[in-house]
Amino acid sequence: MHNTNGYHFGTTTLILIGLTLVCITAQVVPFLSDGMPDEKAIAATILPPGYPPGYTATDFARARAFTNPLLFGGIARSLSAILAVLALVCSGIATNFGGTGSHDRKREWLHRILFLLALFLLLRAVELPFALCRFKHYHAFGLTPLTFTGWGGLFLLALPIPLAVFTLKYLLVVCTFPLFKRSWWIAACLLIFLITDVMPEVVSRTYPLDPVTTLSPLEPSSHAEALSKLFKKEGLDMPIIILDQSKRSNTANIYISGRPGREYVVLTDTFLSGFTPEETALALSHEIGHFRNRGALLLTNKALAFLTLILGFGLAFMLTGRGVVQMSSAMQTVMIVMLCVSACAMAAQPLSNAISRSQERLADQHALRKAADPAQYDRLLVKLAQLNLEPLTIPRWKAILFSDYPSVMERLSVVSCQPAYSLPPGGRAGR
């Protein structure tokens, strides 16, 4: 089937559109089949051997029911976006927005901008079913107090800045086509790396803006005293900021944020109310472990990000004929770049996950060296897992492909100096 405007919907395009619709449907299916476990399901749950005291069959069933739909729905979301872009590439519809060779340059650039805006909104629309189901899932498990209206408002408020960055990035890629000729892919890769990985480290705000949550200093209290003592032992001095995360989520977290030289501790009000001063100090000690290794971690992550980009742009360069890109095919090439970079990022994800897991283990070791009672750190990890509905074990294939954290049982093995927990033959546990 051909169209007089220059694009066509052949068999391949129609198949890709059909697969995209299947994946969009698949974003919703996991949330229909899994939900809050009932009493019968909990009663049938048998905890694997070696689980710590205090972790019940209810915790196990809830964590598994919570995480499984998020994982498989997330995979379907990623495939939906990739297939949607691939269908656009095969249809040739982007050739109408690349440029016709006319002297009306402003009109051509306006068409390119409109195409990028429409492409961004299309990708968000394709991923919307998963976002909506994820919100309902969190609400069903009691992890967010937001109403549907509140969530919808946040979803819309989160669009403008990513939309502007998306459009700017790929307009700059288009600019490299006539300026750098056959070297466009190297120049475009450097520009994207500067925008996405270098500039945020240099020009980002110290305290992020958020339309719901607010930041305020930690008032004098037993928690403040415990954290102050820890800072003295570590030879550090950072502001401690309270984030009223309970407006958005009931999960608990503590982390160190800010630009180099202007770091600060973010402590959620849910963590403050749910954990003792000693537990809070232990959790902060883990984050200080990350802070001590921040230089090596930053260089490693940026190097991996650059490698992913250069491989993605190099692959796009080869697929587009290793020649000069004509402006008439600029938007088509941009979408090929998106697909290639996404493919390389997915291929590099296991390596990125492995690096992240190794950093978590180093931070755990730092916290244990500072802990008066290592068993207290053990209990802290289990308590956090129960609150945030994290499974204690993760099947090996899921850990390699999708998890940037070691399983809780692996982290507990560091505490007890015992071999990491492994699943029994044929056993199933965690996500």
C-alpha cells in the first residue's frame, strides 16, 4: 500500500504496527494477572530455607506479587517504544520532514521540530498504559497516597523539560549532518554526551525542584544527633535535608545528593518516622561508602555511557551507508540513531548492572566496618525490604539482566560471612 506523499505501509510496516499494539497490550496484562495476594495464596506460600527471622510468608508473597508485574510490564513498555520507532522508519513517513531542498529553510526546520515533538509525544503515549498501571499497582499495595488526579497532574508536569531536551538533542544531531559530513556520527555522539552526561554534573541545581515534595533542614532531634556523631567519625560535614516524600510515596530512602563540593544528605520523612536513630545512622554509613568511592564510580559510569553512545552512533553510521547524510533523510537517520543507541544501551545493561552491584557491596562493607553490631545491619536490610516490598532473593537471570542491586540475601551473606543464598533445585523465590 503506497501513499502519494512518499511514504508507504508495506507488509513489514503493518507487522511492526501489529507487534507494537501487542506489546502495548502486554504492558497491561501482567497487572491483570497479579495483584494483592489473598489469604489462600499466602497460606500456600512456603518460605525457602535460610530466610531471616521476622520475614514472613506474607512479606514473601507481597514482594513477589508486587515486583513481577513491574518487571514484565516494563519489558513490554521498552519493546513497544522500540517497535513504534522501527515502524516509523520502515514506513518512510519521516522523509516528509527532513527537507525538500527548497529555499524555505525556516519552514524545513519548523517541520523537523514538529516531527520531533510529535515523536516524543508518540513515545510517551505508547508507554502510557504501563505508567498508569504502575500507579494503580503502587496504590493497590499502599505505596503511594496520590489520587488519580494528582498522578495525572504530575505526569503532565513531568513532560515539558524532557520534551525540550529531547528536541534539542536531536536537532543538534541534525545540525551535524551538513557541518561534519562523513564525521557527523562522531560529532553528534560528543554533543549528546555533553548534553546528557556532562552538563548535568556542571550546571544542575543543588536542590532539585519538585511540584509536590519540599525540602527542609533536619531539626535538632535524636536522629540529628546520631547522624552528627557519624559525620564526626567520618570526618565529614554535610547539611541534612528532610524530604516530605510521604506526599508522593510511602517508601523510605536516604541518599547523598548534590554537586561535587556541595553535597547534602536527603532523608525522607518516611525513613525518619519508620527507623530508629541507630538504624538511620547505619543506612547513612552505607551511603557514605558510596560517597567515598564516588570518583571511581562517576568515571566508570561516564565511560560506559560514552562507550554505549559511540557504539550506537557508529552502528547508525554503518546502517546509513557510511556516507554524508542528506537533509532530506535527516529525520529518518535520527530515528535510526535512536534505535541503535537503544540497542547498544540494552546490550550494555548487564555490564552496567554488574558495576552497580559491585558498588553496593563496597558500600555494604564500609557500613559494616563502622557498625558496632553487624547483625543490626542485617536487620536493617530486611526491614527496608519489607517496607519497600523488595524480594530477598532474585533468580540469577533476572539479577544479571535487570537488577542493579545485589539481592538482600546476598547482602546478608556479607554480614554473616556465609556463602550467598542460592535457590534449591527447582525452587522459586523473589522476583
